[in-house]
Amino acid sequence: MTIIANRIDGRLIHGQVANLWTTKLDITRLMVIDDVVAESTVDKSGLKLATPAGVKLSVLPVKKAADNILNGKYDSQRLMVIAKGPDQFLELVNCGVKIDELNVGNMSQTKETRSIKRSINVTDKDIEMFKQLNDKGIRIISQMVPNDNSEDFMSLIK
């Protein structure tokens, strides 16, 4: 399987992802899945700057990412998929991409969210999407950095 890791992180590519996760998992390509970010030249430029040397970057709309994965475009690479929230991963799975595990990292606080753990803030809609992902057999964990213990995310939202 091409996909080594799946992570929700509102910051997308930053120090934890670029330095810790990519190194620990020997990632060769970071893939950001986000329909809005994929259309933004400014956002894509910033992500490119944050991507470590020697690691490839794809910033794609979810459907295009699913098509590329399903067509084997990244089969020779070690891929980490990153999105801002569960909605992108639910869409990716609904397009036919198999995901075994999803790591919930940082989800920023807004007026609509409530905190369930330090740096993780969710809406009722997010919780519903996490439940749908869980119902599809995806193990959902929370682990900020590789040296942290992973926690069962679903037990945090119950």
C-alpha cells in the first residue's frame, strides 16, 4: 500500500509534519487534500516552502487525489495524506480509497468548536464525520508527535 499515514492537521504542513512525522515514517511524498487550498497559488507556495528537501508535494482536490491513488500513481512512494478535517478524508474514502488508520492532530479552535483535547477542537458535524469514518472500519487515533503515545480518538468524543 502506498499510503503510510493519514493525518488531520489544520496547519497542514508545519514543523511536526515536515520534520518529525516525515522523518520517522520515511515519507517520500506529502499529499494535501483540500479543494480550496488546491486552487490557491499562495497556499500552495507556502506549503511548498514548508515541505522538507527531498520530499515531493502534491496539493490536490480530493477527487483528483483519489483518482491518482486508485490509479497507482504513487505506488512506488511512501505517501502521507494530510487534510484540515475529517470531511476530506470521508470524501476520499467514499471515492474508494482504503484507509486503515487516521491520526487526528491539530484542529483549531473557532466560535463553533469545543475542545476535546489540547489542540483538538471539534464541531458536532466533525463528530458525525468521525463516526462515519469509524463505522467504515477506520481506526482513528490522536497522536501529536511520533514519541507521544497514541490514544483512541473515538473514546475522546464519546
